[in-house]
Amino acid sequence: MQLLASRGVHVTAVCDTTHLELTRRLGAERVIDRTVADFTEDAQTYDVVFDAVGKSSFGQCRRLLEPRGVYLSTDLGPAAQNPFLALITPALPGKSVLFGFPRHDQAMMNYFKDLMDSGLFRPVIDRSYPLTEIVDAYRYVETGQKIGNVVIIVEHGD
């Protein structure tokens, strides 16, 4: 949300009641409380629906998209359909699926560094675990209750 908002994108976000204020602080102009309303029934339509946590599908979100809208997810989707749909749907007229592959190069790292230095991006850290407790960290992430990132601290010898 912070990255999109820093570029002037109008963001509508979906979250639990307890995270409404954090979501607004991170840049959402409009927030849908998922404990009160089903976001897939929203009357508004969007150019892009980005599922950052893998809790929806293209089928569920299709009606939310503008005629040339794009569904983007960080998850493989039901039956690992998202990479397949990302290959097929752009060749068809209408709504499509994108499945992103992150770039990890020096230019991208510098971009994020500059955003953090400027204050336009502040990572949200939920918890930190030492490397020796990585199993506990993984179990916590799997609960689906994390807000932001879980950091693994790797100590190095001098």
C-alpha cells in the first residue's frame, strides 16, 4: 500500500477491524472491514485487484475488475491456477491475471533504500525471531495472524 500510495494510486484495502487504522496509515484511502462485509460483493470496480496474502481467487474477484482489469496475486491460487491463467488470459480479450516474479537486483535494492531514507516506505515488522527459532517463526506465519513481516535474525561471528 505504501508503495502504491507514494505513486498517487488510489488504494482500497481489505483487513480485519483491529487493523483498520494501521491500514489507513499505510496509505489506503478506503478500507473494507472483512469481518463486516464481503469485499467480493463491493459495488465499486477496479483497474487492479492485488491479493497480497493469497486469500482470494481470480474467479472470486473477476466481477470487481474493470473490463480490461488485472488480477494480481502473490499466491499460486486454487489448484496452482494463477501461473497458468497468467499465460492464457493476456492473450484473450478482457480481464487478465498477472503472476509476478520479483526482481532482486542492485537497482531494486537502491530503490527501496531511497524510499526508506525518504520516509515514503516504512516496513511493518510484526515479530523477530533468532535463527535458532525459525520453526517457531514459521509456525507463527502459518497461523495467518501476522501483520507485516516476520524477521529472522542471523547472528554472525566476528
